[in-house]
Amino acid sequence: VDTSAPFIAYFDDYDEIPKPIIATNSAGALTFRFQTSEYDFIEDSDFYRGWEAQLFCATTLASEPTIQVSDLEGTAVTGSSVTLSFKTGNATGRMIIASEEYAVTKFPVDYAALSASATFGEGTNLGNNNYIVYSGSGESVTVTGLKSLKRYHFAALEYNGGEGSINFLLDDPASLTDTTRVAEPTLPAEGLTFTDVGPNSLTGNIIEGNGNGRIVFARKGAEVTFVPQDDVVYLTDYNFGKSTDLGDGTYAVRYTSQEYFYLAELEESTEYFLRIYEYNSDQGQIDYLTSESLSISQETTGAKLTLFNISADEVCPGTQINFEVSKSGTFPENPTFEIQLSDAQGDFSSPVILLELSYIGFVTITIPNNFSGSENYKI
């Protein structure tokens, strides 16, 4: 029909059974506006008197595409998303349907009003949890809202038209199956509390993030800038410098799923920088949280003496006290050591020399008779 001007689509006597009029259009979708009327026929004239007019619209189906979308691929797969790219066919748009664990079995029907969302589960559910994750004219989409270590199936098909006229090419849709990765942690380690700082070692406790493990990198004298790569397992050694140099003197020193941290074979009076990355690992995969990490530094002490195993419940004038002394760090050859007692305020500016010795180990001292009661004495 000529759609540029009004035309009579149907004309018949009122007492006959109406027959439908089908308006077709080979070029694409068209919307027709119809008016129906009752009428009286005036004899011996060409005049018709109508009344009770009713209006309605009808849209024809758009032409069906002839070339299907192809080469559907998944890239940038994470624990919660995947980026889909594809080669378009010869239609104005294409639609992608996704299903978790099972192949796509439900497809749209022509004319249907449907909605798409790149967040899995938020678009139209075509049935059996087959969700529309994309509808548009582009060539890629990033689908989010996926579960980690799950298999997802995708199907893509071309269409022409829009709401009320959409026409899908359902034959041989492009398909893809992809499995998400282990989920990446979302919270980095919060801190590292040092419980012992010596001339050659550092001991502490890590305040964990929300990964199921963490890796510690160390570097002498400068901040750690190294970033670990997913699925790479690094050789570690808590003795600094014994694992592989990852560049600029950076070493992986510890994988741990616990709080405890220890680093040894350090140099005296030297600042060491640490960086801690959280990770999740499962089914042979490791996903490091690299957008956030904990960076901290600590300087080792110089040569150090430590008193321990003190055996005195009560200290009075004349009391003997037994304890042990250990040393760490570098001392001069054949040193002499003094055991000193502070004044009642804990000050060592004028100490009392209790003992001189040339060895380190088990020691016994005697508290002087002029010792006065105080809680501030120090040895």
C-alpha cells in the first residue's frame, strides 16, 4: 500500500464476519494508524455516514537479520566479571544472554519488550535463570555480578527493530563458556606491630586484611615498589637476601596465612621497608590485591644486650639475683661488660657498678646494702 496518504484498509457490510487486514512492509518496521467506524449507507449515493469511530495502531515486524553475530570471546576474567567482545552481523543491534553453570536454553521472541543489564541477574529473566546481560549496537560489554570459580555460558544473537517490532535471528547464535577466577580480596592488611626489634632481626604481628593469605616483600633503604602478578608463586625466605632478587634489591620474604612475622639476617642500624599484599588462593589460582597494600618501614638497632630469665620474686638489700644475658649485633673483639644499677628514679647518669665480666651468659649479682625501696630501679 501507499503509506504516504490515508487508505481504506477494510470495508464490508456489518452483518458479515470481519476478516483481518495484514499490513506488510519489506523494508523494515512501520507503524500504521487505523480508524474503525460503524456506518449507514444512503441509497442511490456514494455517501457513507460514520459514527462511534475507534482508533488503534499496529507496528509491523522489522526485517530479520541475515548475518549472525560471531567470534564471541571473553577477556579480562576476574572473580566477579568478564569482558565479552564479538564481531557484529548485519543488524542494528545484538543481544547477549547469560546462564550460570548451565547452557543457555531460553531465547527471546519477536515483538517482546525486554530489558538488559550488564549486572548478571538484573536483566530480564527469559526463564531457567537465563538473563539478558546486553542489548545494543556495540561490540563489547563487561558483565559484572558474577560468582567466583563458577562456569558461565553466553549466547549472542542479532536483531533489527525495537520495542514492539523487534525481530531476532535465532539461528546459530554465537556461544561462549568461561569460568571466573578466584575472588580478589577487598581489604588490605591494616598494620604490622613489631614486638621485637634487634640489630639483625625484626619480629612482629600482622593485622590481617580479608584474604586467605598475604605475601611480604622487603627492601633495604628504599620503599618497595614491586607489584606481584596473579598466579605467580614467588620463592620466599625469611633470611633477607636469600630468595630471588626481584629488582632493586627487593626480596619476597614470607607467605603467611597467620599474623606472625619474622625477618632475619639484617644489618645493624639500617632501615628496612616492607610491603604486604593480601591474596586469595584456590584451585591452583592466586589473585593478589594490588590496588591497595600495606607499606611500612623499621630501622634495626645497633649492637644489643638482652637480660632474661630473671629469678627474683622480691628484691631487698643483699638479695642475690640470677639471670642470663645474650648479645646480638656486632661487638668489638674481647669486650668487657658491666652490670649497672640505676638510681631510685631509673637514671643511669651515676650508676652503681654491680659486676664486670668478659663473657655473656649466666650471671649472679648482689643488691647493695644501701639499696632503698623503689619501683623505678633498673639494671
